[in-house]
Amino acid sequence: MNQFVEFEGKNIDQALARASDELNTPVERLQYDVVSYGSSGIFGIVGAKKAKIRVKSGKLKGLTQEAKEQARDLVKDAFQLDDDSYSVDIEEEQDVEQAEDGFERNGGDEDDEGDESPETSTVSPEDMDKVIATGKEALQRLVDFITEDSQITVEMVGQRVVFKVEGGNSGMLIGKRGQTLEAIQYLVEKIVNKQNEHRVRVLVDVEGYLKTRKSNLQKLAAKMAEKAQKTKKPVTIGQMNAYDRRTVHLHLKNNSAVRTQSVGEGYYRKLIIFPKKGKRGRPSN
């Protein structure tokens, strides 16, 4: 059935902007009804009312008990858990954080596309075919539990397997700030590597979201680097996963006026941009 979510703002445009951000959907693609246009009240204070819209968030498949059990079994299989233990390891996050630390120590010498870790080895073509088939099947099952009418294509970028999801409700698959997509990718990578001797890197993208996310992060990095230079004070960027932090590291590696460093651990890990004394950097590309 159709799901509706209400959003408010000082005016319709602001309410639409909030809906677009929350649902990860461009404003022009939103299907909505105006509940209230709002009013400024007397002198903009007394009796002011916010504008309100009702946005259709798409069709969601109702999950049968069998489907729920299949999803539960899929997660258990991915993490090798029993019924009494649903703890999730953070091996992948630690790997990328170690790569971050190495990047900082080496002064940013890593290649932008060179994300292979030391323990990642070349997988034979036969094994790679099995990895792709397993990953595509697992991803399709996960996606089908969330939305319908999605298609998955696969391509290789170096030794990384890239699964591209098109169609369906992309906002539901991506989630707020990409959190749902990140969880889906984590599950798929765990599943494809369960029986493999060598670790295979996996990337899951939905409707080109990752490219847009990377572009937005690069713009943010340039803006924060400029702020650090002007104020001559460190600038902190929080609430990013390890891959997002690495994007910022890489984008600012050629900016001679700043240096970047990640501090803290886990959820509290943050990236700090430090200005270098007496240097003016060229804008990051």
C-alpha cells in the first residue's frame, strides 16, 4: 500500500526541501499533496502557522512471516550468528581506519582508486564468477524485502565488484545519509566472503547515489579547508563513516595549506582539518 509522510516548513519550498533530504529524492520527483500553505500571522509572530505537505514515499511490499524469517536467516548466515547472539563485528571499519592512519602517516600518497588492502589478493576468474553470482542473489533478496521492481547489474572495477541497483524506491534503499545502503553493502560483502580464502571488495550503489555523495563530500571538504585557512583554527567534520572520511583525506591531499587527521574510535571518530602556518593553499579540484 502507499505510504505517506508529512513534512513542515515556513513555506512549501522549505517543506519540500526537507522531504527531499529525508527521502533522498530530488524535489521534482516527489509526489505530494499540500495539507496547508501556512500563514505568517500577525507581524509574523502571533498566529503563524507552518506549511505542511503529505509526500507519497512509494509502494512497500508487505512482508509475510516467511519473508521475515528468510531475512532473519540471511542476516544470521551473513554474520555467522546463532539465535542468542546478534553482535556485529567491525572488522571492515577497522581495516579502513587503519588505511586512514597509514594514509596520514605517508602524507597522502595513496592513489585515489587504490583501495586494495594488503590482505586482498587476486581471485581466480572461476571463484570471481561464484562471488558475483552469490552477491547478486543475496543483494536481490535484500532489495526485494525493501522495495519492488529493482534490477541489479554488475561490473568489475579493478578487483572490486560493483553492484548497481536501478528502479524501485531508491530513497528507501539509500536511507538517511546513506545508512541503509551502507548496511546492505556490509551484509553483501560478508556473504560473498564467507567461503572465500581471499577477501573480495564489494561496492553497492543505488541510482548513482555514491557518485553524488562523493561530489558533495568533496565540496564540503573544500569549504571546510577554506574555513580552516581563514580562521587559522582546526575544523572538525563528524558523523561520517570510514569511506567518507577517506574521500575527504584524498580530496585534500594536494592542498598544501591544510592537513587532515582522523581522531577517536568507532562512532565517535571524527576528521579534523588543520591549517598549516604561513601557507596559502590552492583550491582543491
